[in-house]
Amino acid sequence: MIGPVWNLLVYCAYLLAAGAAIALALWLATGRQAKGIAGRATAAALLVNAAWAVAVATAGEASLAARTILACTNLAWIWMLYRLFGHDERDKHLGPIRPVVFALAFVELLQFAMIAASVRYQALAGADVLIARFALTLRLLFCVGGLVLVHNLYAGASQQAREALRWPAAALGGVWLYDLNVYTIAYLGAGTPALLWQLRAGILLLAVALLAVGTLRSKSDLRFRPSRSFAFQSFSLLLIGAYLVVMVVVAQGLSYLGTGYANVLQTGFVLLASALALTVLPSKRLRGWLRVTVAKNLFQHRYDYRAEWLRFTDTIGRAGPEAPPLPERAVQAVADITDSPAGLLLTPREEGGLALAARWQWTGIDVPARALDMSGARYFEQSQFILDLDDTRKGRTQTVPASATPAWLTEDARAWAMIPLLHYERLVGLVVLARPLAARRLDWEDFDLLRVVGRQLASYLAEASSQDALGEAQRFDEFNRRMAFVMHDIKNLASQLSLLAKNAEKHAEKPEFRADMILTLRNSTDKLTGLLARLNRYGAHSGRAKGLVDLSKVMRRVARQFRTNASVSLVEQEHICATGDAEALEQALVHLVQNGIEAGGATGQVVLTTSIDGGHALIEIADTGAGMSPEFIRTRLFKPFHSSKPGGFGIGAFEARELVRGMGGTIDVESREALGTRFLIRLPLAEMAAIRTRNPEKTSEIA
């Protein structure tokens, strides 16, 4: 008695589900609700499902009509889902959605081929089992893809749109989730359980009820706004799901070969596919390509500006003793935007042009002391142009001068982009980015975002530079006040000692004592006077007249002062005569040689050489010490009061630079950590100075 009653209940449930679906479909198709979210597509899907319910109630779920209409119901559901995505024509901006929808539709269309094959080969032994297995595999693939799309539909919508989307999303998710469980049990077992299939009428009734509740609520605009991380994860899961389904299909196909090697082929394929997955899926290049592809096709804008701004402020605002210095953080902040693995920061030199200020994860590139000359820096300052170096290499940037793209950059294949940092239309830095793993051509959105970030970074760097200058001025003021008192006291002491010496000459009774006292006092007076002269020497050479300097004699005098130190060696060169001040040059060289000796330690070497470089005399002081970082050279080397020695004023390198500048020369530094340092002093040649004096109007041409 239970069997007929149950069958009657199932029959009534299918007819009830069909009637409810037809009623809701007619209401959606004829009323103003048809203008709502996928109204007509929902009505069409309900009508097809009603036809399927009638076919099952009258002919049974295994009938040809029921199986054919079931495939049509899934196609109708997927069309409804696509229209939910495409509300207000937003599907035009959802590139990856359409291929997935079309792929799922194609998978479902293959069910018609399976139905035709089952009819054609129903008399062939074993054919029905093979066809049923492939049909179930296709059903599983369709359900997995449909659930992924439903998840993206709801989770990627705005908070307001979710109020309207939750009901159709719940209806579709319920139908496909139930089907996924039914088909999984059928695939693992011997066939579809009759009870589970009969209960599907209740699932259809539930879906109709959820759609009815959703249409009765007020509608909101559908705005598809998934987060970047969610989209990447969903797309990755979809690829993994497709990969697993392909593995199952191929493995099952190999198992039906019917040969003695079927198991061997099946096992070999699984091992090969697993090895391929373990090799390819962890690849950074693949993840980078996936991120670029999804961001380019799934979103209207490539960047999530809120997330980028939060990451930017977190990188720049990082503090603490373990945090990298601001120049390195500035490079990292720009590199994170474009997924660049490394970068450089070039900042203005006082002599003109740009020099390396910081590296971020890019130690392999060799940057010269003058990384960019004055004309190249002026181009970026005036044009504010963000340069894609690949365009330069391919000849697509005809208006960019060669000075803006030096050879050391264009010859390095990793160099990718150059971003100027401008503060009040003044260039305060230039960021050079390394090529990301998934390289692409920069477009207008990259330029807009990088230009805004560049201006923000420029303000931070300018503020930091102002703070350093203010601190330096305060330390100078303190030093000057202290030295004023010291010099006053020394002057008084020198005067007293001088007077004492004069009195001793007149009143000392013992000649021996008098002579010894006079000699001692005079020596003390000479020392104090020499100390005063040295204290007053800072900046004094800039106003002294310049003369001819024989560099060979100066270099030999400097080497003679360190003759007891075997680490200092002089390479004899040809006779070179420059313009300057021999005493000031000697003092500057002594400072630099002493620094090289201290940097090299017991095993270090310091080599002095002279040569001619164009219209200048070139003096090189090279050591094999520990070297210096770009950040130290930029912020501390030539800054006074930064001493690594206890009690030192830290004005040696500063004084050397000022002495060289006072002679009309320049001083450059090239250093690599753990390799050594080379100071380059350039002074005008005596011949060039004479030419400038005779022909002042041609000075610029000669230079």
C-alpha cells in the first residue's frame, strides 16, 4: 500500500511544481517585473522546468522526453544566470564570464549527443554503461562550474545588490548543489537512486518559492564588484576543477580501452598529470599571468585603488629599527603597484644629474656614479613622462632623448620602467622598476596611478630632505657657537704665551733655562697658532687665488706622509699640471687616504693614480675596504657631524669636498659594499684654464 501512495505523492509533487513554475513564469513575463533583474530569462527557465516536471510525472525520469528536456532546463538555468550577471549591460565588462558560460552550455549540449548515442547503441552490450559514465562526468562538470558562477554572482555584488540577488542565487545554488550530490552518488555507485530523483520535485518547488520571494522584494541595481583576491581565488578554483574533471575523463577513457595495458596507461597518465600540476601550478610566472588576465578582463579597472592606497601608506609609514630607510620604502611602494620584483631610486646630485640613492632587491645592476646627466634629468622634470623602456628598445618613443635612457639601463633586460617623482614641478627623484614576471605594456591607467603615487612619494622625500637640512643647520649653529668660545679662549691663551715669551727673554737669569723656556713657549705658540689657522680654514680656500699645481709633487708629498704604512701605494703617471691650491688639495687627499686606510683595516690597500679625463685632471683614490651603501653615500658621507669614530666631528669628507669645490673641481664616489670605494677628483687642467682666460666666449663650447 505504501508503494502506490508514495508514487501518487511523487506524481502530485511534480504536477504541483510544474503548476507553481508556470504561474510564476506567466506573472514574470506579463507584469512589470519582466523589466527587473533577468525577469524574462527567469520566466523562460521556469517554463522549461515545468515542462520537465510534466514529462517526469507522465512518462518517468528515464524517458527520452524527460532526459531531453532535463538538458534544456540546465541550459535555461545557465542563461538566467548569465542575464543576472548582464543586468544593465554590465556583462560587456565581464570578459571571463562569457567564456565560462559558453563552455558550460557546450558541456550541457553534449548531453544531447549522449542521449542520441544511448538510443543508437542501446542494443550493444556494455555501451549503455560507458555512455552513462560519460554523461554523469559531464553533469558533474556542469554542476561544479555553475556553483562557481553562482558564488561569484553573489559574493562579487555590492551590499545593496545582494538584497535582490540572494534569492535567485539561493535557488540556482540549491538546484545545482542537490544535482551535484545526486550525480556524485550515481557516479560512485551503480546508478541513480530512485528516491533521490523523486525528491527532486521538492527541490524544484523550493527553487520556485525562492524566486517568488525574490520577485516580491524591492529591486536594487546589480553591481558586480568582486574583490581582486576573491576573483583570483575563484578563477584558480575553476581552473583546478576543470583540470580534475579532465583527469577523470581521460583516466576513465583509458580504463575502457579493453587492453591488457589499460591499467598501466591509466596509472602513467595520473602520475604524469600530477607531476605537471606540481610543476606548473606553483609557478610565480603563471600566477602573475593569471592575475593580469583576470584584472584585465573581469574588472572595469585594473587596480583596486582602495587596496593599493592602503598598501602604499603601510609601506611608507613603516617605522622601527628593523624597517628599511625611506628611499628603499619609496622604491618598494612603487614596485608593489606593478608587481615589480626590484627597483632603484635615483636622486639629484649637487653637481647636476642624478645618482643612485637606494636599491630595493636589485644588487646585480652596475650603476655609474653619474647615473643620469643633467639633460636627461631636465627632460623628466619638464615632460613628467613615465617611460616604458621596452618602447624605447623597440623604437616606439622617438621624442625621448638618448640622455634620458642611458646605456647602462637599456642594455639591462630587467630594466622596465622609469617613473619621475615631482614636487612642485621639481624633480626630486626617479624610480627605475625591474621587469615583473608577467610583463606587459604600460597603459593609461598605469600612467595615471603611477603619476599620482610619484607626486605623493616626492612630497615625502622632499619633507625628509628638509628635515635633514634643518637638523644639519641646527648642528652647524651649535658647532659654530662652540667653536666661537674655543677660538676665543685659544686666542687669549696664545696672546698670554706670546707675552710670556717676550718677558722671559728680558728677565730670565739663567741662560740655559731661558733658552729652554723660550724654545718651549715658542713651540706652544706655533702649535696654537697653527690650530687657529686650521679652525679658521673651513671655507677659506674658496676665496683664495688659484694657481698652477703640479699633481705629481702633491701626490708624492701625500704618499710620503703615509710612508710608514705599506698599504698606501702611488702609481706614477705622466706630468700633469692643474689649476687649484696645492695646500688645500693635499689636505683633501690626506683626509681621503686616511679614510681608505681605516676602511681597509690591516689587509686593505689604498692606490693613488692620476690621469687626464677630457679637459680635467683626474685623481683616483681607490681602496679595498668594506665599501658603502648608496643610502650612506647620499645621506651621511658628505654630511658633517656624522662620524663613525667616537668623539669625531665627522667633517673630514665634508671638508675634502668643500676644498675641492673651492678650487673649481668636483668629487664623485663609486662604492660597492664588500668590494671597496673609489673617490674621483676632477680639477681643471692648466691648459684649459689658460684657454678659458684668453677666449671666455668659447668656454661653453670647449667644456
